[in-house]
Amino acid sequence: MTTFLRLGFALFALILIAIPLTAGNEYELRLFMLFLIYGVIAVGLNILVGLSGLVSLGQAGLFALGSYTGAILATRLGFDILFASLGAAVVSGIFGVLLAYPTVRVRGVYLAVVTIAFGLIVENVAIEWQALTGGTTGLTGIPSPNIFGFPLSGYPFYGILALTLFVATLLAHNLKWSRYGRAMLAVSQSETAARSIGVNATAMRTLAFVIASIAAGVAGTFYAFLNAYISPDIFTFSDSVRFLLMVILGGAGSTFGPVVGAYVLTYLPEHLQQFALWQKFAYGALLLLVMFVVPRGILGTLAHLFRRVVKTERGVNPAEGTPAGETLRQGERIQKVELLARDLTVRFGGLAALSRASLRVKPGEVHALIGPNGAGKSTFVNTISGFYSPTEGSFELDGVQLGGRKPHEIARLGLARTFQNTELFGELSVLENVMVGFQQRLDYGIVDAALRTPRFRRQEKECRSAAIGLLDLVGLMEYANEQARFLPFGHQRRLEIARALAAGPRLLLLDEPAAGLTTQEIDELDAMIRRISALGVSILLIEHHVDLIMAVADTVTVLDYGQVIASDRPAVVQDDPRVIEAYFGGSLNKADQVGAVA
Amino acid sequence: MTTSFQYLLSGLAIGGIYALVALGFHIMWSAAKAVNFAHGDTLMLGGVLAVLGVDAGLPLWLACLLAIVAGGVFGVLLERFAVRPFTGSNTSIGWMLTTIAVGIMVESLATMQFGGFSRPLPSPGIERAVNIFGAGVYPQELAIPCIALLAMFGFRALQQRTLIGRAMQAVSHNRQAAALMGIDVNRVVAFSFALAALFGAGAGVLVAPVVQASATMGTLLGLKGFAVAIIGGITSAPGVVIAGLGFGIVEKFVEGYISTAAREIVGFGSMIVVLLIFPQGLFGKKEVFKV
């Protein structure tokens, strides 16, 4: 944590301690407690919106779920605030998993509508299920909060709320700067790339949903205790909008942003009251203003300005790096690997992009896959990395069947890839891009991450130095702290290779790595491929540049119209008449014959 | 039997409204891959302005016409100032929040002008109920689903027979390619939002005699119209219209046999279920995933 953030947390703690001392009356304190509750919701929602890039407009539904669960547990079963909120956390957490399920298939605006629908359903279930929820009249007589039998009124209750918000903010911050936070950001910026290096995108989105749901649920219980009365009309669609706005206004993805946003939007209605009739209008106008003037949010904008003024070091110290050779050796595991694809057929509608293509990458070799445009090279690559499923045929890595597995599972078995159109995590730094690649090799749990245990610190340090070592291998050391999207094109390609290597592949798949590079860059690529190969990684290279292929490949396989027409040493393939025909059309002789017949 | 028939007919009426609103969502989505979350407020504007127009002494037809035109203007302005600045980015959160913001503002303005109460729009269509097999309905209610179907066929004719219609299809297939072919994409998108808003405001004028016009009438109708668009498949115009009519009928039955709250639970619940089984809606086209 930087000094800056330490100061931030100290200041935050100080404010939380000072407020009850300065609060003039009970109403003021109560309003501040309301802010603390909203703050918890916003901090949780920030994980979903700020890190995973998913929009929820149904947070009021989860808030209501937590509120009703807590209230019912307290009134019917006499639970204290601790157990009531634990119960609420469990219930809302389960609904978080359910809400995350649709993200497997739908995103963006569709997901937003699912969450809106969820919020409306909860609201109406609360109205309809009168026996449990009291229907439209709501639940009254919620006991004043107590814990283990000790009553909590006034300041002690305040203390619990303040502590909860402080701890939640700290944990969310720690989570962001761990493998979980990195993976969530990666999934939101390029899901395809994240999956290709072993990140389980669905698991990350589910985790984000569960965290946001639990936060809303616990906050709901606190709200029920604070208010002593709840009814369905407290949890409407416009509350969901307000919770989302708290995150956006404060700054999505930032540590204190949601807290600031919650503060502003808790107190704003008080100030807008002077506009009387115009109150709602002013609220809408403010929302509009935020989106146009500070779309990054208050703290996001401040951080952005800060970074422009105070330049950070662009590069990193090479001495911190672990040599790439050590990283790629991966302990005692066998290095060399064999990829075997048998009779792969992929059909898109009536078109066979691949028909019965077989290919064998021998252990430790550099195998080039070439072919004219539309020959099926990309389809082949996308199939063996798990993005397309083959119509027929099988493929395996060292005898392990890969068919039917998801991309991240295939990546974890030792196959990592780059992309023809580079797919970087644009807003992460160059170093972080590579560190995401290490995801599957870090095994600290979420508790380690949240509490920053020694295990977490040790693994993160190792991960960082290994990433630096890989950046050294591809020559990007001096850009380590730069945002990946600002790199020139040639460097982006290299970064993709480093990131793929971080996943610890035994077979590296390079999809047209030379496309768009200058001659000099291609020479460097040539050298890089040799270096990687020398470290024992098998390489499957999809390429157009004949010079590069002839220079580095041990075996060349040629695809044409989805079929393998040759597979041999480069020199042999170069002279194969069928290959020449595929590339240059029919031979002169044939053309003459055709002409004679006509 | 008579009750069921009654539910069927009233369901078709409200379903026609959903269909018109959903058709608007379809048109906006096709043009910009973005929608207007204040579309429900466009509907509200149609209904409320028509009532205010009649109040001001305008003849009914003129009041309705002006209300619909005003709705269309609203759609164009909203697209230009709230949607277009945010369609470039890859998240949808920008235009979602700006259009919600505009919706809040419009709704609060309408509350100030119109007061907090609901009033029906006088219409010859609700002067006398007609009796069909024992079910009493207003001619207005019978007209609504017919107008929704007409709107769908009219829209289809527009797409197939006019230059602007073909341009709309081109833009929805591939925005960049359309721009390279010399189509002014921004104008096509603006036109699409205007057309969608005309349908929305038209739905408001049509529904105002049946349910009462009020400043808050649009919120739930708009959300349901969106749900319907997603159930039907937002890429398919006939799909959303069929889904709208079906949704309206199911709603009336649930409302009649259980309760209003159950109606919302079943309605929105079925949307989630449909989305899980058919991510592109019942009649929508699958969006192709490319690596």
C-alpha cells in the first residue's frame, strides 16, 4: 500500500471516530449511520462494477432480501445483530450466485435488465408473501440491536456500523490488489484473452456478484435494525439507480470512491430539499452532469490528474526479476509436450472450415502452420485452444484429451496462446498484464488476499519478480508501469507473448505474431522464438512470413481449404508442387492444358 | 369462459402497448446497439401532452398529433445529447445512466405541470363498451393490438421499400461498412430514435384513455416493454410484437386469477427464464462470437 493510501485510511478512521463526537443531535447521527450503511452497499457494488465491469440495477433487491431476512430472523427467532446479518449474508449470497448465472450467457444491457427484473421481483414478492413479510404494511417491531444479549443502542451501534464500513473498504482494497482483483479487471477488459491464459471468467464474475450481494445483504440487516421498520416501498428501482450512481459518482474501481459517492448521495437529498418541487429534477440533472463532467467519478478524476502531475517510474529494476528460464522450468514437471490433433473437422453451417485436419507437434519443436487466407489456420487455433468446438475429431496434449474442455482449462493444462488481433488488458499496466498470466500458478485463497497474509505476500512477490523476468525476455522492461494500451503495436505483440509465457505453457501458440511488424521487429521476433524454444517450450506458429518460417521452424504443415496438404521439414515443403499450387494457383503447364481444351 | 375471453381481450389491448414500446426498443437497438432507458417517459409524454392539449382547448386529433410529434422530437434530442456521446465506449453504463437521468428530469417536469394525479384522455373509443361473447371491451382496446400489428407491417414496408429503411438495415448489420458506403450513420440513428419515439408516444396516446395518464405512467410500462423486447428477441421486429401481445395476455390472466404483485413476479420472472434458455430471445438472431 502506498503512503498515500495509508494516509487515506488513517484519515477515514479519524473521521469515523470524530463524527459521533461532533454530531449535534440524534437525527444528525442517524443520518450519518444511514450513510455508513449505504457505504457498505457501495463498496460491495464497486467490486462488481469497478472491477468486473458488470452493471447491476437490482442492488435494492439484494438490500431488501438482506433487510427482510435479518428482520424476520430477529423478530421471529430472536437472533442478535451478528447472527441476523450472517443469515442475511448467506441468503443474499445465494441469490448473488443465482444472479451471476445469467452472465454466462448475457452481458451488458441484457444483464442490467435481468438485475432490474430481479429487483422488481423481490419488491413484489415482499408485497405478495404477506404471511412472512407483512405485505404492503411491512414489518414492524424489529427489536433494537443487540449482540450476544448485550443491547446496542446509540454509540455502540454506531461503532459497529463504522467498523463494518472501514473493514469492508479495507478488504475490498486488498482484494483489488490481489490475483482476484487482477483477474476481474482482466475479464472485464478482454474476456477472450483472460480465458486463454487460464482465468476462469465465470468464477470471477460469480465471486464479484457474491461479494456485492453479501455487502448489500448485511447492509440491509443493519438498515432494518436502524429503522426498526421496513416495507416494500423502501426498496425500489430508483434506489438501485442511486446505489449504482454512488459507485460511479465516487469513482468506479477506486478504493474510497464508493464511500465518497455514498456520502454525497446520502446528504444530497437534504440539500436538495430547498428546491422543493424541483428536487427530483435537480437530482436527475446532477446525474447527467456527473456523466458528462466527471465520468470517472470524483476520486477517479482526482487520481487521473494526480498521475498526470506526479510521474511514476516507467520501468522497473531488472535486478528484481527472476530469470525467465527458471520461471518456465516449473519445478519437476515434464517440459516437453506433444500436441496431437486427429481428423479435426469444424463446420460453420454448410461451410467446412476444417475437414479432417491432423497435426502433430513433436516435443520441443517449433512447428509452423501455414496456408493461404481462408485455409482454416485461425479455425484450427481457435479450436485447439477451446474457443470453437469441433464438429468431429479429437485433440490431445500429452495424451490428455482436450475436446470439450473450456479455454481456461486447456490453458491450465499447458497450452497458452497469443491473438492475431492483439487482445491486451488495455487499462492494466504492462507488468500487471503479465502478472495476470500467473493466475493459475498462485494458490493463495481469498482470505489470504483479503487479510494480506504472509503466504499472499510471498506469492505476490514471487509472481512480480517472475513477471519482471519475462518482461526482460521480451525486452519490455522499461515500459513495465505503462498502461498496456499505450504501447506501440510491435511491443503489444511482445507483451502478449510474455503474458502467454507467464501462464507456464508447455505449448505456446503464436497466432500470426509477425503480422504488421517491421522487418527489424521480425528479426527480433525470430530471435525471441529461438530463445523461448531453447527454454524447452514447444511452439506452434501460425504465420504468413515465409522467411521467418524457413528460419525458425523445424516442421511446416500446410493447410488449404481446411485440409492438410503437406507436413514436413521446411525445405521439403517449399518444393512440394501442391503447396506451390495452393499459393500461386495452377502450374503453367496445367494452365496451358486448360487453354488447349478450351 | 366469459372471464377468460375478457382477460384475453384486455390482455391483447395492454399487450399491443407493450408491442409498440418494444418495437421502439428494437428500432433503437438495431440502429445504435443502445437504447433509451427513458423510453417509458416518451410514452408518458405522449399521454400527458395529449391530455394537456385537450385541456388547452385543442381538438382531440390535433392534441394527439402534437403529443406524438413532441415525443418524436424528444427522441431525437435524447439520442443526440444523451446517447450518442456514449455509444463509442465498450460499456453500456454511460448511456444507461444518462438516459435514466433524462427520464428522471422529464418525469419531475411532468409532475410539476400535470400534478400528482391521474386523468384519462377523453376518446370516442371509450364512450361505449361493446359486448363480444359476453366480454365487455371498449373499441379503443380492440384497436390497440391492430395498430401494433399495423405499425409492425408498416415498419417492415419502410425497411424494404424505402431508401432510409434500407439504410437502417445496413447500419444495423455493420455500422462502419454502412458509413463507408456513404450512408450518414448519425442521421440514420437519429431517424431511428425519432421513429422509436413516435411509436412510444403513439402508444402513450393510445393507452391514455384506457389506463389514466399520469407523470409516472411510463416507468413500469417502459420496463415491461424492454422485458418484452428481450423475450421476443430484440433483433426481431415481428418477434417483439408477438412477445408483447403474448406478455399482455399472460399478465391479465395472472392478475385476474392471483394478484397484481404476482403479475409482476410472473412477468419479470419469465423474462429471466427466457433469457437463460434463449439468450437471444425467442425469435432473435444469434450474435456471432469471433475470436
